[in-house]
Amino acid sequence: MPPGGPASPGGSASRWRDLTVAVELPAAAFGAAVDVDDLLSEPDLHFATGAPTSRLVLMPRLGTFSRLVLEWETLPEIGIFSATSWPADTFTTAEIARLETWMRDVASVCHAHRDRVRATAERAVRDASSGLDRSEPSTVGAGDATGHVVSAHVGTRAAGPTPGARYPIVDVTGPVGAPSDPSVRELRFVDRATGTELGRRLTAHDDAESAFEPLADGVTRDDLADWYDEHIVREVLFDDVWQVCVHLLAGLEAPADVVYFS
């Protein structure tokens, strides 16, 4: 055992717990779905932003095979809308038009607040990994937000700091600057308290196998594997909080499959 205790907690599964996430919303989010509420039943809404295309995808009713998609490169108002549904008469032409209008409005709000959505998800992950059970914005009403804050209860297995561990919190990040070898995907393990690089995970693009490379005294490959597993748990939490924010921006309830139930 290295001086100062074990490097990692040993990979034991963390308990399922409630993370209360405070989300700051613009006024446009409240009542945003009132015009289409009669068309929705436990809807599933996903928003992805990136280059060159952003996308809003709606599955309006649980248990049906309906999928509505809006894609855009610059502005959602001029994005391309498509709808597929089975059976074909699930929605009328007029109802599809109502859903399209609503989706364009929602996409505009999500597009305008995409940085805030990302910041909220990142904050939630950082707070959960710091051992907190509640994640709140440091300031309310900054920028173009109007200071409306609501809370969502998200279930997670993200672990907090482990007492006695030499490195209580380890973050996993990408390489600094351009990768030394573009054919290899590199992840870095960094001690949050000191910024010390503890190791790397290397994966060749043409190879499914990954190699762990310890870089600090006392750190083992098993430690790196445990920290990588925790990194995956945090990524799941990020995605869940992201979707919660999207639902709330759209005037919907938080999706049931990510909500914590005691």
C-alpha cells in the first residue's frame, strides 16, 4: 500500500442516491408545452448540439413508434423537420404541424441556452463527485436568464470522495493540446486537488483493446480501471442532467427514467 493510504477506493459499487439539481430556466420555459399537451404521453425529448448539425428528437408517446426530428446547422427556425409514425394514423396532419411548431420553438430555446445546459450538467457531475447531495448555481439571474429556479431529483451512483484514499477525487480528461499520436485516443487521469497526472488510458482507433499506463508512484492499473469505471458513471449522470434540462426548457416534466425514486 502506498504511503497515505490506497490510491483508489477499490472499485466497490456506489449506492444509488438522490442528487437534487437546481436548474435555472428562462420565462419562456414555463407553460411552453401547453399547446401540445394533449398530444403527449410520457414524451421523450433529446437535444444534441455540435458541428455541423444540431438535432432535436421527440418520441411523443410512450409505447408508440413515432419519431419527430428537427435538424439544423445555423438556426433551428430554418431547420429540416421530419416525422415518422407507425401506425400512420397515430397523428393527423394538423397534429404533426402543431408538434412541428412547438419543436421549432423548443429548439430555439435550447439552442439559445445550450451553454447553460452544458454548464448545469457539468456542475451537477462536479458536485456529485465532491460528495454533495444538492447541486445549485453559484449565481442566479446572470446573463440572459431571468432567475427562475426549479429543482429535479436525479438518481445516480456517482461516488463522492473516499475517506482514506490517497487520491480522493480523480477526474478523467482528454489530452492537453493536440494528441501526440492521432491514431490513438488518449484519456488522462488527474488528481483534482493537485492537478497531478496519475495515468493514461490509450485506445487505438482500429483496436477495441485499451491499455492503462500508470504515471504516478503507487498508482496501479487496477486503480486506473476503477477511476475509469467511475468516469463512465459520471458521464451517465451528465447525460441524465442534460436531458432533464432539455425537458424543463420544453415545458415538460423531468423524464421518469432518470428521476430518483426512494
